[in-house]
Amino acid sequence: MVCRVASAQTPAATSPDSAQPTSQSLSYYSAPSPSDWQFEPTLSGGYSNVHFNGNNAIPYNPQGGYIDLNVYAKMPSYDSPIIGLGISTTGNWDDYTISYPTAPFYRSFSADTNMTSAEVRVAFPFGLPSADHGFYCLPRIGIGALLDNFTVGQPYYGYPNYYFGADTNHTGWGVEVRPDIEIGYRINRFNIGCEASCMAAWGNFGKLGNLTTELRVGLVIGYRF
């Protein structure tokens, strides 16, 4: 006679912890995208040509140079336009001489003018073919206040055949508008390019007049943060 013993198998007990699905936390790191930026400071400088509409014969050098510091801020919900704040200065310096008519002598005079402006700027960037890498174009317009200062030495004739000199100084304010266009190349967050602008300002510029215009051509570099 064969006896068979049936053994009951009980399922393994499960704990509350093992009943829950295993949860794993994975951490990923990726470098910020070139399009993920908040601020972009830029620095530019180059050639400046300034003209005033004053009718008085005050000598000054229209050719000089400029330096411009600008910071752009990206808007939260869209890529264009972007808002910027710029501060720039223009300097035009010159020395000229007046020779005495009947003597081998001369007298030197200075003619120094400079302008400093602060602008609120609105720019409309677009890329060719991408706004993050490659060639780009950045048209913009700036509106702000301008401070003008000049010191010009003026000769006047004195008998017999002698030139005296007196400095003419003036500091005045104005309101200015500056359209600008920038074309360059962007490599990830860094960009380099060239810019051209034409400014018109209205204000009190003393004997130099009440209207000034400025043409700028220069180089610009920037980096996005």
C-alpha cells in the first residue's frame, strides 16, 4: 500500500514594502541650451562722425570714436523683441593752429567735443537659419537722453597782427533717437559682428546749435547668460 502525503504549500508572505513597485530616482545633467538665456551684455566701439547745425563759426573735428555698453534682457514668453539698456560715449578731439600774418609764429587752439547718452532699446533678432547658431541680424531702435559738452578755443584778432585766444565751454542736454542694425555670427552663446547706426538729437548745444547727427560704424561682441 502506497501512502501519499499531500503537503500544502503556503504562499510566501509579502511585506507592505515589497508590495509597492520599486521607485527609482534618476538624475540627468545637460548643458544649458544656447536659446535658454536671460541676459546678454554687449560691448562695441569704432568710428564716429558728428555734425551740428550751429551757424556760428566754431571749429570742431567731426571725426572721432565711440564706446557703447549694452545689456539685453529676454522676455519670459517670447524670443522677439528683446529689451535693452545702453550707455555710450562719443569723443571728438582736435588741435589746430593760427599763423600770424607777418611773423613766423603761430598759436595753437583745442577743439574737444564729447557726447554721452543713455538709451532704452528695442531689438528684433532673427537668425540665418537659426537664432542660436550661425549668422544673425539684429535691427533695433533706441530712444534716450544725451549730454553734450564741448571746449573750443576761438581766436580773435588784435592789433597789430596778433591773435588772442579764448575758450568757449558749454554743457547741454538733448533727446535723441538712434536706429541701429547689427550683423554677425553666433557660436553657441558668444557672438561677434559689426554694427552701423545713425543718431539724431535735439536740444541745447550752445553755439553748436540745437540739432546734431551722428553716424557710427564699429565692431561688437556679446555673450549670453
